[in-house]
Amino acid sequence: MEVLYKGTRSDSQSVTASKAILQGLCEDGGLFVPNAIPKLDKSLSELSAMSYQQVAYEVMKLFLTDFTEDELKDCIKKAYDDKFDTKAIAPIREAGGAYYLELFHGATIAFKDMALSILPHLMTTSAKKNHVENQIMILTATSGDTGKAALAGFADVPGTGIIVFYPKGGVSAVQEKQMVTQVGDNTHVVGIHGNFDDAQTGVKALFGDKELAGRMAEKGVQFSSANSINIGRLVPQIVYYVYSYATLLKDGVITEGEKINVCVPTGNFGNILAAYYAKLMGLPVNKLICASNENKVLYDFFDSGKYDRNREFILTSSPSMDILISSNLERLIYRICDEDAAKCAGFMKSLSESGVYEITDEMKNMLSDFWGCSADEKACFDKIRSLYEKEGYIIDTHTAVAGAVYDKYVSATGDNTKTVIASTASPYKFSRSVMTAIDEKYADQEDFALIDELSRLSGVAIPSAIEQIRTAPVRHDTVCDKTEMKSVVESILAL
């Protein structure tokens, strides 16, 4: 079955997967969605006998139908190689009554590697398929992890360049140093005076700037996106949920067809949306537990049906979730409003103009697959400390939000269905918060001293991604106001 991609705000466009990957965002600002969610065509027992790379092919071939078998397998081979420090790619660790899906074994020790290791290869293959000779300039906003993973993925990839905007002061010290020390002649990193939502809004405005696009075209350059708004980011994320089920089945933890829950720390909604798509493909998932930090706009939405970004923006110890405009939620809204593009566009227009929209009771009834809750800083730190003290297992702050929310879910529902928790980053990426949670005596220690102590406590070797930045020189020091993003891009592109 050929799968084409249409926009969430207009029925006028229908394009192949490769064109959707290249374009990134619809011309009207909407997001590309598949015209049908394909069903898994291999049994769960067959999948349980496969490697990560093989499962990736079986899932992605169903969505990326204009890629040949050789093209897709070549992309997968290049992506999921020795950049990952384990052959399993995404191993599972049982701890505290849950199954932690470790998505941080890639080059930049965060779950974004799972998709951003393959996106550059999907994009360059897409460019060849569509006879695109322009330079592809990746333009992206990051709340901390997407930026480094995208930079690492696209660094020195022929025919591409990348510009990353991040909130200055709104990411961890390790996250920032990972980005500003990035090598590669085609990489550009810019801090903005503002938060992630400001960066994301600015990037979307640049994508919609027709005058800028015209001047870029004259120079042979076009924008594309590495954010999870790009379908080429979202599809690879579906893979690891299918793989996690297959792993539990292979290990005898579950029986074939037995349902599991999936709990995801959620900011921009892409990661949990991928789990939802996996369920729609036929993966036996019972409940999708949406875990928010103190920026609990998503929890409030699932609770009330009202999305309201008009609230205080709180900087937390889980900065990748410090988001009030969850872009990927638009794909879910489109689905639950019966794929009525005009209706979806109306909700997004209301969000843009007033910061609020409210879905109908009928739409809210279609959200029964989800359960939302939030965890504050104390609950997050308590989870890190208790899991370490009881199990000797150390998790990062984002994973701790999910762990704390999962505990609330079990307490509220009594549901003891086996649950996979998406562990989205290495604790090394947030060592100060993690070590302070374990014991406040670490609060005043220097960052790399904390990293050394974390290695001693956890028994886990310091990842090369951390060792590399210990003495790496800063290569990117541009900082601008959120209103100056366009002029910075013009300067980088010499327009």
C-alpha cells in the first residue's frame, strides 16, 4: 500500500514520504500526516527474533513507501552502527517494577539520536530521489537535546547545512557545551534571549517567510527541519516502541498479544505520538501515560480538553520538557477531529491568536488511550533518589518525571499492567540535578567533578560524548534577541 502525506490544515497537498521529509513543514504551517496508518505485516513473534535494524526496516518500509528496499536498508545500516555503545541499540532495564527503555546509547546520549542518526541519510536520499540540487539548510529550535543530535547527524554531510537556535540559560551546562563545541564547517549554533517556545515560534515564522525563501532559492538553498515536526523524525521513533515490545516478548516478560502500558516524559508530544502510532499499527498497548513536569499544559489538556499556553513558563531540572506549545499535538488534534483540516486549522489559529483552544466533548472522548499527569521538582528528585537507594539504578531528570507520574498512575488506577518507561537521556547529561537529588552535599561541586562521582556511584563508564567536551574549545558563541533570528539567518547565508 502506498502511503502519501497530507497536511493537518489543508486538504490541498498530498506528497510522497521523500517530499514530506525534504519539505519538513507544510506551506501553510501545518504538519504532514500519513493518509493512512499502516498495520504491522509481521507477527510479534517474528519481530521478537529480529535485531533493532531489522525491526526498523519492517516498521519504516510501511511508512516510507517511495523508498526502495536497498535505499531504506542503506539508511538504516549507516544510522544504527557503532555510534551506539550497545548492539541492542535500545536495551531495556527492569527497575522498581517498571521496564526502562534506554534510548540514550547514541552519539549524544539522548533519545533524539534514535531518529536523528537516520534523518540525514533519509534526507540526502530524498534529495536524490527528487532531483533536488539545492543545498538543504536544516533550521531547528531545540529545548536541549534535538540541537546536539541534529548537529552531530548533519555535521559535514555533503549538500547540507544546519542552524540551531536554543534558549540561552534554558538548557543544562552539558547540553549547552555539547552544542557550542560542535565541529563541522556546515554547523551553526545560536543562543537566543527567550525560551524554547520563542525559538520554535521564530523558526516556524522563518519557514513561512516567502520573501526569504525566494532570496534563498536564488542562491540555491532551501530550508528543511530536523525537529519532530518532520515526519522523517517521527517515523523512526515508532520503531523503538515496536522493538521494546519485541524485546519483552523475546525475554519472556510478556506473552504474544499481551498488552503493555507506555509512559513517556513529554514536552513537544512527538515521542508519545510515536507510541500512539505504534498502537494504531497494531502493537498491543493498553494506556499511553503522558508525563509532564511543572509546565503541565499537556496534563491540563488531557484533564479538561482545554489547551491553554497562557501561563508562567517555569524553568525546571528537566529542560527538554519546558515547553508550552507542544507542536506535535496538532497531529493528534487532526486525527480526533475526524481529519477535518479546516477544523484543525481553526484550533491552531485560535492557539496562535489567543493562546487557547478547547476541543469538543466528542473529541475528548477519543482521547481514552491517554492518561496524563504531572510531577513537580520534589517528586522528580525523590524518584531519582529512591530508585538509586533501592535498585542502584540512576536515571536522569526527564525519565524521573515519567517514573514519578507512573507511580501516580498505579496509585490512582490500580492498574499493574507491565509498563515500558521511555528513558530519554543519560543521567550524565544532567549530572548536577541528578547528583543533588541523590544527596544535597553535591550541590556545590564543579560539573565534571560531579560527572566523575556519578560514574563511581552508578558503575557506568563516562560516555565518550561527555569526555569529548571536557576540554573541547567553544566554536559557536553567537547570541541574539528572539526578534533578531531572521537577521542572524540572513547573515549566516550571506543574503
